Amino acid sequence: MASEELDFNDARRQVHDTRGKIDVVRLKERMADCYRQILDHLLPNGVYVGEEFQCGDVYGAPGESLKLSVRKNKMGVGEDFATGQKFGDLIDVWKAVQHEDYATAIKNIADFLGLAEHEPKVPKTKAVKSSPDIGPPVAQYNYTDAKGDIQLVVYRHEFSDADGKRKKSFRIWNAVTRKAEAPRSNRPLYNLHGIADADRVVLTEGEKAANALIAAAIPATSALCGANAPADKTDWSPLAGKHLLIWPDNDAPGLFFAQAAAKAALAAKAASVGIISIPEGKSEGWDAADASDEGMDVRALIDAATCAPVEPPPNVFLSAYSMREYLADTSPMPEDLIAPRILTPGGLAIFGGAPKVGKSDFLLCLFVHMAAGVPFLGMTPPRKLRVFVLQAEIQYHYLRERIQELRIDLTIAEAAFDNLVITPQLKLILNEVGLAAIIDLIRQKFSALPPDIIVIDPLRNVFDGGDGEANENDNNAMLFFLQKRVEALRDAINPNAGVIIAHHTSKMPKKLIEDDPFRALSGANALRGYYTSGLLLFRPDETRSERLLYFELRNGEALPLKIIDKIGGQWVELDRAQQRLVRQDYSQKLDAERRRKHDVILQVIFDEALQGRVYTSAQFAQVFENKGGLGAERTIRERLSVLASKGYIKYFQNADEYGLRKPARTKFGYVCVENMDLQTLGDLRRVLPTHYKCRSTGTPLPVENPEDWNYHDDGDAA
């Protein structure tokens, strides 16, 4: 097939011939698919009895004198026995009820079904480009509002890939905005007019499956985008007061879709919700359309189906207690998963560290001990814990090598054998599809009891911010990931499970690490505001093996930092004499760093941004001349230039994005340092550089990776 643009008007050729006239044969086929919609519109007092539609007469009176077949091959054939008027198809019925001639009836039926004036019209210049071999649409699905006016049109395409495997693709036309896009919110359900008066409704994963049930006179609907339908963007309110049965596709995404849709329907006040259990032996992806194609009695299958009930989520927003009740409650505290308060039931712990600091080895040892029910560096489990690690960094053979090289007591390793499950490197994003796959995997590995701890290692490799362009530096994207992905994973597996997320840290001046180590966590500030506890592994001196282990507990008393080392293949905590020596050495190094004036400059830039003040190099030199021992303006400028050449200072030229005025008389922009937060309108925003100073030419060049700060300490020119 030659390469061409796919024009949404191509769908018109399904019901119109080349002269623009309506193709009656194809129109009748469409009427047969939508017969309930047509008959309910023409004769609202009619009833369905088996494969027959009955009404009093063509004027719509209640009764059974008018009888029409609704069988596929005899659709609309019947007679009004009160008057003797006979009908050969649904067009005859329309003409009689509406008192229209043939041509007018054809036009109005096409209009009613969304195939005439309401059909989307897209100028050729706005055509949607398509793959050369995707072909024309094989089906069109109209999403209407309660009045029957078209809101969206979905075109279904089926084609074969290079391997000959059948594929499907969908194109959406928004009839409201006149654009090829899905609504950002309040997306309508499919077949709204058909489910409006139904007491029981079946929800399928797609329109094709819904149509298979509609053809069997079963009120059915679907959410836009099927299994990928975002529950929070769909308007579920039409399901209020209805008994909903969800018929998912027979696969992992289908199960996740069913669970998400069930919770959304319950939140929308559905009277009840059940998930239909797929009969055994069905192929992957099997759905209602397949059941219909196989000749199954889908109505009988639905009536006899064993449904998995869905319990409504607890309404946490209605819980409130008086001071009297809090003081009177003497029940025991929930048992820590990792004591003391390092990980609590339902808690979220962040474990941070720089590359090569030993995070992976440390975490492996921690998880083995927790799975064996054995303390590790003062961190104590109440029993043997079941631990699942979603690991997205180390490939199987190298992970196996690391595990086999762990020098852990054999009795401890044996106690952890079946309690610790670790994936080799998983190349997936924790979006809805990836989430469904992980949920399915965890349930396979922990079929008897769910895990106590779920680990994500590392965050950046599986991050999904809900928008393809959003990253972990975006506060909204980070909140989306934590709430819609991490919390959804825990809720689906074990609401009381503790979650541990491994995350990387950015380079920071050692003074800042000492003052507030958790500011080193990369990404948006929303992360730090969300977790219940934090652990951070830091090596203060690259020439020594000791690490500092910092703790931050939101639900318990502060824990002192630990100085730890790996000696003889095992992690140990250094005694106080060693700790004093290490801390003394570390403090001396910090004192030396503080005495260096370029560190003073970095600290001043960092602190000023916290107060909402930023500077160009020239402005900084003028403002801080002879302050803090920095010397004259010229001296400060020279030091700023050296720091920029070494990579300690970079620049940002997108001032408007931070509510700042564009600086004048500078080709570089405002100065910034790593992990610098800017106070803007009462909120702190992480500043990312856009340009750096070229060491060779001294000119500003665009930054390729704003999170990558490479320092060049190849001599102290300061």
C-alpha cells in the first residue's frame, strides 16, 4: 500500500459511495448493530421478548400488537397486527413511525447514527499521518453524551506487522475541540444512551467487545482507551446506582484494568461491582467479542458467572478523633517491619546514595537479613519477612554473581531462601501496563501470603510521571508516580506492606551533607515530603572505606548516624573510638574546605537562592565585594570564572520559568550551583542549569544533561 495520510473523512466511505450518496446496504448493517438504539428512540414504550421487539402500535402506545424481529438476518421484519401494516426492515419502521419518505428517512437515520452532519469533518491539512501499511479503519465507534450528541469518534485499524502478526491501532477524533485528541478529563463512557435505563451493566475493555454484548441485547459499555484507560480521567458517574459486572480481557493488563475500574465505579456510587471470572482454558486476551464469535451464549455466561467481589475502599477522609479518644486509646502500637521505626506497616522508606558508594551490596545484605528474621547493623525485623525486590539495574548473571559472592552466614542465607525474591534487570516503566505485569509477577511468586516489603531499585529506571515528557524533577510528576504507581502497587498486593525505594543522590558540598544530608536526594522536593523514613549512605573521604549511614525518621525519635565499613566481606558498625577518629578526620577535612574561599562563594550562592535572590557573575561580585573575606570585586570575578571552568558554577537562561526578569548585559545568565533551590512565591523550586562555560573557549554552551555535574579538579587555579 502506498504511503499516504490517513484522513478521518475516509470513514465516511463506509456509508457513502463515491458520489457522496448514502450506501444503503452498509447503512442497514450499521442499523443492525445499533438496533436497540434505534428502536428505543422510535418506540420508547416497547419491550424485548426473546428475539422479538413488541409495542402497542407505530404511535408508541404500550402493548404487544406490533411485533418486530431483532434477529441479525431478519432485523426489523414484522407487522403491526392492529393495522395490518408490515415492515421489511428497520428503515420501514423508521418511515412509519416518523412519517417520512424514503430519502428523508435514509438521511435522518444516517444523521441519528452519527454518519451525516455529526460525522467528524477534518480538512486535508489537518489529516492525521498514519503508517503506510496501517490501512483504512475497519470500525468506527461513536461516544455520545446523554442526549445522543457525538463527543468522540474512535476509529479502529487492523493490520499486519513485518512478521505477519495481526495488530490493532486506534485513532481518536474529538468532535468538541475538532482535534485528533482525547479529552484531558471527564472522558465519557461508551454507549451512554444504551445503559441509561439499565439496572445491570457490563463493562468491557474495548468497544468491539461492548458491541458484541450490545448485539445480544445486553447493556454494555467501555472506557476510552480500553485497558489503558486512566481511571482518574474517566467520568464514571453514569454508573451510579447500577449493578456493574466487569468483563476483562484474559491477561495481566485486563486484571489491572478491572481492579482500577472497580474502585472507580464504587467511588462513583455504583450499587455493586463484580469482576467476571474468565472460564478456564481460554487464550490470552480472550474477551466478550471472542465469546460471541465462538457462538457462546454470552447472556447465559454472564448470568452464571462467578464474580470476584470488590470491596469498597475504606473512607479514610471521614476518620477524626477527639483528644479524649486519643488519650484513652492504650492499644499496642503496630509492630515495626524494621525496628526502630525505620520501616513501619504501610510506610515508605527512601534509601539514597551516590554511585559506587555500595548501595546495591548494602541493600542485598539488608534484605537477606530481613528475610531471615535476623538483625542487621541494629536494624531488626520482628520475624522472617517476605521481601520482593523490583530490580531494574543489574542483569541476571551479574546479579547472580553478586549474590553468590555475599559472605553471609550459611544459616542466615538458608533462612532467607524462599522469603527473598529479586528480579534481574527489568526493562519496563512502572506505567499501568508495567504495573499490571509486576502485580501479576508478585502474585505468582507469593501465592500463599503477600510480601511484607516491596522494593523498587532504582526509582529513576522505572519512573512514570503520567506524561511522557515529565521527569523526576517535576513535583507533579513525582507525586503522580508515588500516588498512582507506588501506592497502587502496594494497595493491589498488600496495603500494610512497607515500601523501600532506592534512589541516587547528587553531588553536594560536604558541609551541606553534614548539615542536611537528605537534601542530596535527586529529583523533585515532593519526594522528600512524601516518605516516612530515609536512609542515606555517604562516603566522606574517597580515600577511605568508611561510610556514614544517616537516618531520618518521621514516625519516631531521631537516630544517630552510624559509621560503617565492610570488613572481611561483612558490613560492620565501627566502635566509638574509631568513630571519633573518623569524625575528627572528617571534621578536619571540612574545616579545610570551609577555609577555601571558592567554597564560601558556592555556599553564598546556594544560601541566597533559598532567600529568593540570584545573581549574574558581575552582580555577585559587586554585591559581595569585601564581604565574608572574599576580597575585591575583580578577585571575586576571577574566582567565579575559575569555578565555572571547573564545573562548580553553571548558568540558567530561562529566567521567565522561575518568575524572574531576564538579566541584562550578560551572555551567560544567572549563576547556579548543584542542588540549588530558589524561593519563588513561597515555594522552593530546584534550579537546573541550561548553559555551562566551555573550558577551551570560555563561551557559554548548552547543557546536555542538567542533572549531570562533572567537576574538573585538575589543579587549584583559585
